[in-house]
Amino acid sequence: WYVGVQFHPEFQSKPNKAHPLFAAFIEASLSHKLANVQAGNGSPK
């Protein structure tokens, strides 16, 4: 996977405060994983 942007959000991130683009991506990933686990589809393939 990749995320295409026309700027460098990594330059605006700090170890304790991620850029909103990265933070939102991680939050969405965790929400998706939680939904799969709760539905019984959380085991790796």
C-alpha cells in the first residue's frame, strides 16, 4: 500500500505527535481491525 500526497507530512511529525494524515490512517486501520475481530474475521491468513 501507499499514500500519495504532494507534500512531506513526515517533516511535520514528531515522535509524540504524528501528522494528522498518519494519525488518521492508523486510527482507521485499528478500527477496521477491531471490526474484523468482533465479526470473527480477525485471524491472519
